[in-house]
Amino acid sequence: GRDLPELRRHIHGDSVDFWAVKKLIQRVFPPCKCLEIHGKIRDATESENREKPRICHGHERSIPIQEMVEALDIREEGIETLLCYLELHPENWLELFPPTYSRCRIRCSGGSRQLREAARSCPPLAVFLARERSAGRDPSGSVEFDVVSLSDSMGWESPLVKRDLRRLQWNSQKGGGKSGILVEFLELSFHFRAYGDLDSQELDSVCEFLHGRVVSREKAALRQLRSCFRAFQSVAFPSCHPKPPENEELERSSRLKELIQEYFQRDQPASDEEEDEDEEEKNLGMTQVSEFIPGFGMRMRRRSKGMRIPTFSLRQLKDWEGQIRADIRNFLSAHPDEAFSGRAIARIFHGIGSPRFPAWIYGRDRRFWRRHLPVEFRELSRLATEEILAWK
């Protein structure tokens, strides 16, 4: 069972806390002006219809990938998975598109005069320059803007806007070559269409839905890992010497095939036994494979199917919790300038790298890296969060 903590690291590496989910929701569903515009129109027409239908029909949005990876401390594929979960919501809050370059940079060799002349044949550029002038800014020969936001405000689709902007690089006259204007598209971003008129209750429900989906997926992965562990342990031989009889090998091989077939055919919801194990791990705060933590004795408790798995007593758990809290405080004092979350510290103590705290940097300090690998991840994250709040 010593390989269970190592395998669990791959599951906990994709864990997401509620704070990260809420921050993502705030970026995905920023408020729009559809309700404000609709309210003005309704007041002008003196409409008597007081129902509250969905006013906003969705806005084209983009979020820079690298910016969100650093802000949430989640890998790109993890954030995209969260967006896919939102797309699968019964209310269809979001429609996900392939990633796109969201910013446009235009450079004119002829300066601001050439830029103004180019705007006459390019409506998107003309709209951007008009907004800049209304804001009191005088664009020079080089401008940069969010092309997805611009296309949404114009009511156009972003591919059409990009096509018009690319045409600026060529003269529209017959036989014309390059115009001396350089158009570049930068900053790869997540691209989607989302509503902008969600109220606070709807935003809270979306956060709860997304966080619940992530937690249930993590628990399901842990249950599957434990099921595989039990299956292989039930048919494994204590050692390879002496060689077991051939008929016993065939019998255990057939039993393993049946277990594998049952594993893939059964339903995903957890059985009563697995739910009891989840509750036990939550109460103990330790994993069932903590036998290699030094300095503590173990008691053996018989599990189902004749397997013995070591566990901690409550008194030993309290003693070890004090050591964990002390290590967390030492870690915070060693990195006073970093803004850690409980999840980030739990990852470091489990030896899991992340975008903001990569393994090639934090793995050098063996005082903390993989220090508490046997400790249950959620319990370790909770202790780290409490110590961070007390530290501040």
C-alpha cells in the first residue's frame, strides 16, 4: 500500500478549492449593460409587462490563458475542464469556443495619419479610434486593444472583425502590395459566450454547482484508486518465493479478471462501504497507508474481505497534527513574501508542483517538499488554511 500516496498525488494535483472557483466565475460572468439598456427602453415605452425574462442573450468573452493560470494556480487543461463543466450545466450558462488570440496590435509606418486613413475602410478600427478620442486619448501610429471585447460591443463576430483588420496590411487598389501597416494578434485566451445578467443567487448556484462537480469527481477518482488497490491486493501473493502452485495462479488470475470486469460494469455511485471509508478518512484526517510515518506506533484493524490496513489512534493523530501545524508555520516564515493558499501548501507538502509553485523551485527544500505525503490532502489543506489566517 505504500504506492497509494504516490498515485493519489496525480488526483490531488487537479484539486480546486472554492476560492478559485469563485474567482473563475467572476471572470467568466462579468456584469453587462443589457439590463440597464432594457430598463431605459422600457421606461421610454412605458411597458406594463413586469415579468423578468432573460434579457441578455450572451456576450462573446475572452480570458487570457496565462493570466488565469497564474491567478488561479491551476493548469490550463484544468481551467478548460472547469469551463466544460459550465457548458454542461442544465441552464446552458456558457458556450465554449476554441482558444483564440484576443488582443490586436496595429503598427503604421506612416504614423497616426496613416492610422486615421486606414480607419475609413475598416469599421472596427474606426470604432476603436472613436472611443479613444471620446475618452480624451489621441492614438499614435501604434495601437493595441481587445479584439473580442470590441467585436462583442459592435455586435459582430470576432472572426469577421479579425478578417477586416488583417485586410489593413494590403492596399485595396488594383495591383496594390503591402500597405505598410502591420497587424498582429497576441495573447492566447479562452474564448466563450456567456450571460452577463446573472444575479447574486444565480452566481452562487453556479459556484456551488461547479465546486460540487469538482469535489465529486475527485472523490470518485479516489474511490476508483482504492478499488484497484483492493482488487490487486486480494489476488496478490505474499512473495515470489517459493513459487506458488500453478492451479492457484490460474485461480487468482481468473478472480482478477472477474474483479476487473465488475469494476468496469458497475455504476459510478459509491457503495455504503466506500462512503463509510470517506467518512472515516475525514474523521481521522489521515490516510489508511500511514505506516511509514516515523515515530508513531500503529494498531491493526481488520477490514472487509480479510485485509488489514493500518490506522492511527485519535491520540496519535492529535500529536501528529501539532507537528503539521509547526511545519506549516516554519514554511510560512521561510517564505514571507509569497501569498500561499491552503491548497498550495498542501500540494507542496505532498510533493505536487503547480504553475505558481513549480517543483523545480520548491522541490529543492527537502524540509517541506513531500514532508507530509501520508496525510489526507483535504485535512492538510484545512490545517494550512487555519495557520495562514492565524499567521496574518
